[in-house]
Amino acid sequence: MTYLRQGLYQAELSSAKIFFTIIYGDGAHFLGLALIPFAILFLLRYLKGGSRGVALACVLLCALIFLSDRSATLTLLLILASVAVTELFLGFARVKIRRFLLVVLLSLGLVSFWYTPTFLIA
């Protein structure tokens, strides 16, 4: 009922996309936050198994999150780092560090056309 008092009518809130973008803001932020759990799951699978297909899926999801929103990028990097550190304690630390750095560097390499130094300074 609060939404109706703010001047929004029922017809304007017909789809979930319109509802969330009107009330909460940017849709790209929701996309980035929605993809983070899948990227984390693929990272865990890659750190444990080392499959190239899983690595490719993780790199592509991370690149999509990097391109979608800056705050989602920061959230993703913090969660990736915490997951990687917890996985290091379970053994095979050198292999897992190498795999983690490979995922992060390939993801940043895919989006390097957008994240130039002048863009990061501004």
C-alpha cells in the first residue's frame, strides 16, 4: 500500500522488472548481484577439479559481473577472495592459488577494453 501512496498505480507495477527498477534503481546492479552465486559455485568447482569448461564458465560469469556494475564487481572480488582463502586451507594451496589467479586475470583481461586506467581514475 505504501507504493500506491507514492503515486504509483497498479498498472505501472505489472512486471517485476519495472517494479524493481522503479523502486530500487538500476537493473544492471540486480543482474550483477544475481550472477554472483553462480560465479562462486563455478569457482569452487574449478578450484577443486580444474576442468577447463568450468573455468571458462567462471571467467565468463565474472566478466559479465565486471561489466554490469562497479559495486557488484567489488562484492564479487571480496567474495572470490574469501572463498579462495578458505579453499587454500583444505590443501593443494599452490595449485589453488594458481587457478584463482588464472580466473581473476582472465576475467580482467576480457573486460580490459572497458576498465582502462583513465576510466578507473575518473
